Amino acid sequence: MFVKAAAALTMTLAGLLLPAPAGSQQGALTLDSPVRAQHLNQVRELFTRYGLPRAGVALDRYGRVALQGQYEDREEVEIAHSILQSVVGVRWTSMVTPDNIRLTNLQRGSQTALGELFAKVKPGATTPPGSTGVAPAPSSDAAPGPIRKRHAMVMGVGRFQQRGVDALEFAAGDARAFHAFLVDPAGGRFDPRDAQLLVDQQATSQSVLAWLDRVEAQAEPDDLVVFFASTHGSSPDSEGLMAVVTHDTVVDRPTGSQLRKTSVPGARLTRFVQNVKARRLVIILDTCYSAAAFADVPGYATRDASLQARNEVHGLRREAVVRMVGGKDLMRDDQLFTATAGAARNEPGWGRVLITASGPDEKSWESKTLRASFFTHYFVRGLRATGNLRDAFAYSRRVVPGEVLLEKQAPQTPNVFSTHANWAMAF
């Protein structure tokens, strides 16, 4: 029975931890960590083999492996990070911080500078008043006026070009169901020309990236922008962000260079969220890293039995949302419902809203009975009944946990984050 894990852009808490002092890796080998000296030596050998002689590794205080050393540019950092994951897995890989590596070439072609690459507060640092610790988002203090224009990308990928990537039985159907609501005159009222639907072989990295580029350039503050993705996600990159896997994504290890070039990188989706001018932005993600999905892809996940336990990462942690959406003061879940109980009915909602099908360390399940994912099925039903984003989410939040528990005997709790207290947007 295949399970689809939810939420596309995962960050491990390890990324917020201070690395161990240089030269202390041997002393950091504790009983709590399955990482041993032979694993570190294997990583170093691969670094040399793939042309990274100045790259290094050391254990942090929690037994995870952190990159150290010197790198020419971001591409070398990502290659080293991917190699590290191929040996020890996701759970035992720390996110890269600017404290423990050095970039000798801060700007190379399209590569970003060091400050942009690690646009976050350093562990233990004091955040200046008013600072979020992330790249600034477009000004959204003023409420937008009536919706000027609608833009939507709806992608669902259940069949993948590369052999070994597990199929998703209902991902394409989920995308079609959500798209059908958007273009329904009695539903989302989107002009079909403004709601692009890409399923299976249509959902290439080039087609999705082209839409992001176009909407980022064209959307105005009074517009409504919606992005829906139902597919797999890659393992986290050096910034803790996952790539959205498209039909033509090439899952390659240990370097991961083709994966980054043939998917929708998490950094690109983050940049879209932060740069698009629309003050009504809704992102719905039913995708995350799932080791089981790539079990047959050679070299994708660690084969070391001592490192496999709990090596799979699920869910979207708050730190990743902050990185993506651009604010530490994000409201979440029950807090949102309390804050909007009165105001939501009196004025139109707005803001940047991120919805995920499940919470951290949970999976998002597909239902043989519904012939759809639980979340998308009930979320779309809620949208058709209410026409309101907040009310539709509240409905799915009430129904999904019980239905999943009944059919799958597993937990699943949809999550939502918003930059604005009143996010009760009417489509």
C-alpha cells in the first residue's frame, strides 16, 4: 500500500544547531548517534572522487553530520550536501550554516551571494527589532482592493519518467478536481485561460518554472495567485528546502546535480513567494520527501541499516515556513481560528497563506474508497460548499483526521500558516 507524504519544503531542526568545533568529530561520536568514523571517511572519499578536495565534515553536538571546509560556489555546496545525504541519510545530515563553511566565489553566474544563500538568523544570534531573519517580503501592510485578476497553477504528477520512482494513484485526479473548482463559474470563477492545469507528462520542470516566472513578473497587488502541487518532493537541500518533483525530474545521486536542474527547486518557490506582488497568495502543497517513493532509485537513500531508522522526513516545520513565507510572526492552526472568529465574516481576507495536507512527522494518505487523497477530497468539498478558503480548510481539518484514522489507522492533521490574521479569502 503506497502512502504519499505531505508538505513540500522540509527543514530539520538540526539546521538550527551549532556545529561541533573543528577537529572534534571523533569526540562527538556518542552512543546516541549511529554515525561512525567509517561513515565520515566514506563521505571524505566521495568528496575527493567528485572534485571537492577542500570539503570536510564533522559531527555537531547532536550527532548529525555538518559540512565544513571551503567551496567555490553554491553548486559545490549542494553537491557536497547531496553526497553527505547519500551516505548518512536525511535525518543525520545538518543544514548548512555560514559559520562552518567558506565560499571563495560569492557570485558566479546565477549563483547567489553568501548572505542570500543563508538568509536566516544565525544560531544563538540576537535578532534586531523588526527583523525577521529572512529575506524581506514585498510590502503587504495595506489590504488589497477587489480582485483584479486571478492566476493559478495546478499540477498533479502520479506517473514519472524515471524508472524506480513510485507512482501516485490519485495525484492527477486530485489536481483535476481542484482545477475543476477553480474554473467553475459557481466555484472559483477563474477564467480557464488563467488557471493552468498540468498533469503527469505535462508537468515538466520547464513548464512550471515558466509559469512562476510569468506570474512573478505580471501579478499586481490586487491579484489573487494560487499554486497547488500534488506530487513527490526531493530530500532537503543545504538550505533545508525540498524540490518539487516534476514528471521529468532526474533523481541522481550522489551529487544531485540533475535533480536540481530538472525539478522545481525549493529556493525558486521561496523566491516566488517573497517576490510576487499579489497580496492574496495561496500555496497548497501535498508533497514531501518520502524515502519509500525512491526506494528503487540507485544511491538515493542510504543503504546502511544502522542509519535507516527514522531517516525519512515528513511534514513542514515552522522554521521552513518562515524561510519560505518571510516572517517570524506567522499564525498557525488554532491560533488562526481564534484570531479570525469575528473579523473573517466582516471583511475580505488576504495575505500569504501556506496550506499543507498533514503536519510534521505525518503522512498524507490516499484513499482507495474515495479514489482521491483524503485532504484534497474534503478540501475541495469544503470550497464548493462555502467558497471561502478559511472555512474550507476548517472543514477538512475537522473531517480528515477521523477519516484517515478510521481507514488507515494513522494520524493526519492538515496545517495552515498565514501572514495575516484574516485569511478568509473568497474565490
